[in-house]
Amino acid sequence: MILIGQYDSPFVRRVAIAFRLYEMEFEHRPWSTFGDGDKIAPFNPLRRVPTLVLFDGEVVIDSTTILDFLDEEVGPSRAMLPEYGPARRAALKICALSTGLADKAVALVYEQALHAQTSEIWLARCRDQVEAVLDALEVSRAASNAPFWFGHMISHADIAFACAWRFVTEAHPSVVDIARWPALAQAAAHCEALPAFDEIKQVFIPPR
């Protein structure tokens, strides 16, 4: 299988880390949506990453859909999400908040890096959303003393959050006061110390 996208994307990174934790082999093509859009287009007309090309040439797009495929491949006993019920919905909620956090952080990057004249209204709205999500996640994470969000085993919720946190803190250091969200900072540091996270990473470089 071929995973397309650079690891400074929190969405690509969460998929690659899941690959490692599932001990599944993949080929990585670190193509940029800006510099390598023409290479990505034949596989994904949106020219977005992550894009996953399967052995038979089928293409799976969007990190959530790709992870759903990986979970299906490893089976419910190994999948990093509960199979059904309230536990599954709770984990998916953290995943959704974390990926939404990353989305807003990416929107801030694009607004500041690609527009000669930025919209202060839009910037303020994105910052407010980032802070509100971090506040909600802090309450959730602080409610548990377990090593990971939902116990002693890592889940897609932990991966999605840690990847989003790294991106936000690297791309917007002036926005994120780590002291304001201590439970989140500790949770992210715990994940980043794991071998898969240490291997799958890339310093964020703003688009130009």
C-alpha cells in the first residue's frame, strides 16, 4: 500500500502512526499538496492528503475513511476503537474534536500564509474555535488518570489528539498557552514518547 502525504500534516501522521502500531507495511510518498499537486491528482482529484493506494489500485481518501479501512483489516479485536455502543461514540467524539481542531489550525495557517490581506474576523473566529475545543478536551482528559484517554490501551482518539496538538503548538505557538491545558500537554507528551510517534514526525514548514 502507498500512503501519500507529508508527516507535518496531522491527518497524514495519524494514519502513518496507526500503520506502525498495527505493524502493517506501507510505502510512503511524501508529496505536498502545493508542490506535488499534479502527482496527487491522478489518485485523488481533490489533491488532498492523506490518500492511500491499495494493492489492487483502489484509492481510499480522508484520514477517517483510511483508518476505518485499517481497522477492518486488523479486525475488531485489534482495532483501536471500540466496535459499537457508547464507548465507540465517546472515542469518535474525541477524534472528531481533535481533527476539527487540526482543521481550524490549518485554516489559520492558510489565512496567514497565503493571503496578502488577512481577515481579522476569520482569524479571531478560528482562534476562538481552537481555544474552545482545547478547553473541552482538557476537561475530558483531566477526568481520567489512565495512561491513555480511555484506559491503558492507546486508541485513535489519543493519536488524533496528539497529532493535532503537535501541529497546533508548532504552527501557532502564540495561540497555545501550554500552561492553560496541562492535562492535554501531559497526554501529548506521553504519546510523543512512544517509538511510533518518534519515528513518524516532520517539522512543520508553512506553505509559501
